[in-house]
Amino acid sequence: MCGVARPLDAIGDWWSLLIIRDAFNGLRRFGEFQKNLGLAKNILSARLRNLVAHGIMDIEPASDGSPYQEYVLTEKGRGLFPLLVALRQWGEDFFFEPDEKHVLLVDRKVGMPVRKLELRSQDGRVLGPEDTVVTWPPETGDLEA
Amino acid sequence: MCGVARPLDAIGDWWSLLIIRDAFNGLRRFGEFQKNLGLAKNILSARLRNLVAHGIMDIEPASDGSPYQEYVLTEKGRGLFPLLVALRQWGEDFFFEPDEKHVLLVDRKVGMPVRKLELRSQDGRVLGPEDTVVTWPPETGDLEA
DNA sequence: CTGCTGTGGTTGCATATTGAAACCACGAAA
DNA sequence: TTTCGTGGTTTCAATATGCAACCACAGCAG
């Protein structure tokens, strides 16, 4: 239960992941987020406040010297990159018709689409859901169990 | 915009990912989900209906021969495994104190924790957010552009 | 047979959240 | 000075969630 529910408390609403997605794309200002997402300002304000409270975003002075503030991802926020990629790739696989155009995530350096995320074992095998189990770590004294 | 928002329409509420998490853990019956998650039955019913409508889950006759039905993940639903893993690993990294016990995702075969998800380029380099960009695929006739 | 329990919902209504739109305060530019 | 841009806050209607009661059916026990 605790493995997933805590993180969901921080980002488990519709708008927060979109805000985070936009932050990864370089948006920083309240008005930028609001314009790009088209959500109500009071909801955006509440969401940004929640993301700041959870340490996913910080508020910094505006980078252009103006008296405004900007919202930037923290390390914790940037840690959501794999999740956003997973969401994007799931969408690519299952939400578009084969011929339907949609944005792609590409490697800047060579302009090629990136690989699909794969879960791997410590020794490099690709793992599916049936290959894994959620379990409690052994007690410290049980290292030989 | 379209890369992430469509999938979020299907699973971007607090309960759906928890339901899907439980489905990955083998729960199948309405009552099992309801008991394990403790959510209101009308909300569970609505969520399951939404997941079925989006093709993420199917309803099958109960596997024990009883006259009941079970909810099982479809291929599309199972495609959410990386996302759930990403969420879990983000939680492990940022939501627990260093000494705090929490469940782990382990490789059944050898009992070892799995690797962290990493995004990689086609040629195998590990990629961070700054190494990637979301872009539209070239037009079919622009293959040399 | 009746009554009870278990299952999978549905319904009615209170509470919480979201969303639209108006309003506000401040700074900068014309 | 006025206007515009920015980043909110406030008010209230609409929508979603949650609680608890209710319902229908199947199966089992007495």
C-alpha cells in the first residue's frame, strides 16, 4: 500500500502531472502554465502550492531580473522524468491509431526516438509484471534468510 | 499537449492507479478491490467502469466457477507496468526516510531488487530530461530534412 | 422451507473539489 | 496620469467524492 499511495498523494490529480510536464518543457511563470494548460487560475495556484509544499517545485526569483517569481522543478521533481516518459510511451502505444501523428520524445543529440523504457533485473534480464513481486525487505538480522 | 493528456484522461485520478496497482498484484473481484482500498463502492464501480470503457480492464467470468465476474487487466492495462514501476521507484527515492522500511519491488527469480528504470537512447546512452525533446515526427516526404 | 451471509452493485444526499469569472494589488510602460 | 501585464484571491455554481442505506441474487445452514 505504502509503495504507491504516498507518491500519489503528491501528484495523483489530473493537473499536477501536466504542470510538471510543462515544467520539464521549460515553462516557469504562473502565466505560462496558465496559458498553456488553460486551467482556472485558482486551481493552478492551489496545484503549484501543493507541488511546492511537497518539495517537487521551488519558487525562485525570475531569471530575467523582473520582480516576478518562477516555478522550477527540484531534484525531487526532476525524479519524475521516468514516470512522465512511461506515461508518454504508454500513450504512444495505446492511444493513437497506427497512422495518427503524435509528438515523439527524441534524443537531442542524434534526433532519434528514444528506446522504450524496460524494467531490468540486477543482472540485466528484462522483467515483466509476472517476473516481479512487491515485498518487504528482510530484517537487518535476516541477511541469510 | 497530446502526448500526455490523452492517457491522463484514462488514469489521471487518484483511485484508478491504485486499482490498477492492485490488479497487477492479482486482485480480481469487486469486493477484493473495495476491501483492500477502502474506497466507496459507488466510486469503485465508476472507476472500474471507466477502466473497462478505456480498454484497460476486461470483465471475465470468475475463475473459480462461481456466478460472479472478475476484472482483469488487458494488454493495454498491462502496458502500464513501467508507469507503476516508475511511480514506485520515485516514491522509494523521495518519500521515505533513509532508515524507513518500505516495500520493495524484487525479481522473483533471484529475490534481488530490480534496477532503477533508465531512459536510454537508441544506441544505449542514458538520457536525462535535458537530453531529450518532444517533437513532431517529420512529414513522410521529409525523410531527408 | 426460512434466514443469514456474501457478493456486486445502485441510490440519495451531504461534503469536498473544481471551474468560471470577477475582483484585487502591484509594477512597468506609454 | 492611464493602461497593460503579472500573479494571484474571492465568490459562487457545477461537478465529483464519500457515506450509508438499500437492493437483488446466490448459496449455505438450520
